Amino acid sequence: MRPPAQETMPSNRLFALYALPAVPLAAIALPFYIVVPTFYAGNFGISLAAIGATLLAIRLVDAVTDPLFGWLSDRFAHRHGRRRVFFALSLPLTSLSAFMLFWPPQDAGLAYLGLWGTALSIGATWTLLPYTAWGAELATGYQARVRLSAFREGATLIGSLLAISLPFIGGLGTVKGFHGLAWIAVFIAIALPLAGLATVITVPEPQDVSRRRLSLRESLAHLTGNRPFLRLAGAFLLNSFANAVPASLFIYFVGQRLGTPALQGPLLFSYFLSAIAGIPLAGIPLAVWCAARLGKHRAWCLAMLVACLIFSAAGFLGQGDVILFAIVCVTTGLLLGFDLTLPPAIQADVIDNDTVRSGEQRSGLYFAAWSFITKLAVALSAGVVFPLLDLAGFVGEQNATQTESALTALGGLYAWLPILPKLAAIAIMWRFSLDESEHRRLRDALDRPSS
């Protein structure tokens, strides 16, 4: 009989060393899609339409690179380990392209944005897929995976907080000198290689439990036949869409619905700061504590339900209700750790389900599908909410005068639209079959020596 999961729990030191690269990696995403468009438009005279089209084209490149690097991560072979060596090889491209994109020369234009934006997208995908697959295989216990995920996502939150702070501290009004985006460029160029190499040197390569190699056709057949994965993927898509809607509308909600544009930055900062504060609860992350008592899927469902209750109140807020909205930001920030920590930990379990049935451990391919779902949710949210706002007569300019019906539509979309997909995600996951006892059975099968 296998020993209890807690007796084989890897050390917190190992999890912390693994989580180090998540800080600089998180500092890439937010500036790339939030700060870069306005910075390049304001300082280089590029139209927002052209920048939007360029970023959309880069997203289309992701549709190719995500499965490609996921497949390569699974098939890459090296005597020092497939995950960590493949991860290490990506660091120069990701670091250089982030530096070049975030600290452009004074004569940069749309072609420069397209070139280095594409390079950064390719590099970040190459870095993230073996990194997340490495984590899924490094911790094999049901609860150990929650703790590892909590360490990694806690580091991600710290990186996100830096990403929304440094650009505004340094200023974004000029391309000359050491501006705010240049702060991010230097941070990533230094921190990512150092943190990445520290992790490669100190964190062991996980065991590859594959017993055979599948053809592409067999691989896709097993993936689409993995019912726990399809169930989790559907719930994750719905919940990610629900989270992307208020994220897309946050600036407009604070600036137009509440009438306090000067508080957009502080309120966003309070959200991420609260998420970081929710990481330790007497030394144990809140999501980890709940998952140990309720199971991962039930803990996630209850967190989504509480988020629905909080957001339902936000739809009634209006001009000047800043304190009440700050409470919404703080409480939903505390719940963010559940969305960041638990789904990837469950994802690692459904990969075990596939490995037992297919004979090949393909964490890279599964996290490539995970990455695609995340990007699809963001694209769907923008494709739904902005046309609906336009139909309601909402004007996108920050200083525009809005009609009462447009502000009502903004409040409803921000607060109430996310509730529907969250409730659907809860319905999908509440009776999720892959609980701790089922996962222990899967690990017994994987750990059993092959005859």
C-alpha cells in the first residue's frame, strides 16, 4: 500500500525553488497586452486599430506554437532531463525579446512591434509549457499538487503586482530614457535567466513514467476520450470567460460607472495585493486548506459560488460607491487564489488518468490545450462584451458622456454576466469523478513496476 500523501510531500523549499521563474514570467503578460498597446500608440503614433490587428495576428501564431511546443516538450530527450533542459533552452529568446519589446528604440514602429511581439509570444510559450508540465510531474500526490500550484501561483501574483506597479512608477509618457516599460524590460532580462537557471540547477527532473510512444492520431484520440479532462476543460473555459469579462471592463467600470478614473490603478493594486494576502493562512494557503478538507473540485466550486454572490452585489453600485467596490476588490482578490491554484492541480490529475490508459505521459500536450483554452476565453470575452456595450450606446473614450442605459448595461455586463458561466462551471464540476481516492488508485497503477 502506498504511504499517505502527506508522508511523501516534497519540501516547501523545493516548491519555492520551482516557483522562482513564475515571478518574472508573470511580469510579461500584463504589460504585453495592457500597457504595450497604449505605450506604442502614444509614443510612436501607431493607430490602436493597427496595434490591435498586430496583437490579433500574434494570437493566431499562438494557435500553432502552443501545440507544437507542447508536443516538442513531451518528445524532447536529453540526458539531463527533458523538461528542465527544454525549459532552459527557451530562456535566452524569452528574455531578449521581452527586453527589446519593452524598451524600444525611439524610431520603433509597427514592424518592430510585430517582430518582437511575435518573438516574445513564441519565447513565452516555449518557456511556459515545459515549466508547467515539469510542475505537474514534480508533485505526484493529490494534495502535494495543490501546494506546488499554490507556490507557483503565489509567485505569479507577486510578478503581476510588479507588472502593474513598475510601469506607472517609472512613467509611460515618453520613449526617451529609463521609462516605466524599461523598468520591466530590465527586470525580466535579469530575473528570468537567473531564476530559471537557479530552478534548473536545484530542482530535479521528474520521472517519465511513459511505457510507449503514441502516434499523433492515437494521442488525439486518447485526449478527446479523456472524459475527466473534457469535463475540467469545459468548466475551466466557462470560469475563465467569466473572469475575463470583468477584467476587460474594469477600467470602464471604475472610470465611468463609479466616476472615479483616478482610482483605477489603486483599486486594481488592491485586488492583486488582496490575492497575495490570501496566499498564507497560518502558513497554509487558503485554497490548500480548503482543498485538504473538501477536495480540490468542491473547494473550487464553493469559491466560485462565493464569487457569484459578491459580484451580484457589484451590479447595484453606481457613482461614488468606491468604498463598497473596494470591498468587492478585496474579497474577490482573496478568492483569486482558488482559480489560480486548484484548476492546474486538477489538470495534473487528469493527465495521470490519460497516462494510465494511453501508456504515455504527455503533460506538455495537455498544458498546451490548457493554454489554448485560456487564450480562447479572453478572446471570447472581448468578442461578446464589447459588441454588447456598443449596442447599448456605450462610448469607449474615457472622458465621453454616457447615457443612463449605457451605464446600466456596463454594470450588468461587469457584475451579472459572469455569474451565468460560473454557475455552469459549478454544475459541471460538483460531481467530478476524479477525487483523492480515485487519484490514489491511478498513482498506484503508475508507480507499479512494469512487468
